[in-house]
Amino acid sequence: MLYFIRHGETEYQVRVEFRVGKLYVQLADQPEEVADVVFQGNDVSLVRNNSVFFGNVVSQKSSSDSKGELTITGPGSTLDLQVESEYRRILQKLRGAEMADSNNVYAKMPGKIVKILAKVGDRVDQGASVMVMEAMKMENEIRATRAGFVANIAVKEGQAVESGALLAEIAPDETAD
């Protein structure tokens, strides 16, 4: 399983797999290593390269809509981490979470494009209706994620789309607030 772990401003990709009784860990593009990790209650120990790390998980928060947050204390240091699985990240993207910073407009659920309201070259404000999609027997307005100019309409009226499908691209308007 792939995890995204954020510490401060840095995000690390960590792949963890359990095979034939051993735990294998790969950090970013580094070679895979066998890791020896032991949890006893809130205490954790990790043996790596003949070094031992001891820590205590003092805080752990998680909810259905946020990343897992961990605070781990060890001898002389405290680590505040945000942990997100690859699975959770994909689901959040498919549901449209964290896409407000994107220039692209995505389908948040499967449906059918009923009407396209904007055309390439149109200036749109953030939140302006770009198209109408029918999903679950209801018409839903699809809105621009930011102010700008419509650079591309990736669908046609009557087209069926899946969740996460690209619907339109908005070129940022540098003069917008």
C-alpha cells in the first residue's frame, strides 16, 4: 500500500507491503528494505540499518474526511505527521475534494451532460455555472473552480461521464482577486 506522509512542508511517498512474514518498506525512489516495527500500545520501535528508533504515539486524530494526524515523541524530538493512503487520496480526488486549486473542472459523480453553458474563450468567475449534468435523476450545475477563461470543454451535450472525468479546463485570470 502506498502512503503519503507529510512532515512540515515536505511530503514523502512510502510504500509498505507485508510479504512472507516480513514488512517491506520503500521510501520514495530508494531501494526496498525489510523493516522491523513493533507496536505495544502507544509505543513503537523501529529497527533500521542496525539503528533503533523508539517513540510514543501521543496523539492520533482521524475522521472520514481528513488525513490521519499523528504526533510521535521520541528521545529529544517530536514528530507531527499527516498520513494519507493512496486509496483515500484517489477517493478524495474522485469526490472532488481539494480540487478548488485546480484549473480543471471534474465530474464529482457519474452522470450525463445535459447542457453546456460556457464556450471556449468565455470569461467565468469562480463558482459560475459552466454546464449542467444529470446525475441520480437530478440536474446539477457544474461550476468553475476559479476565475479565468474557458480554455477547453472536454465533453459534449448528451455524453455520459464517470466520476473524476475531466469536464472543462479554466485558464487562470491573473487579474482576478
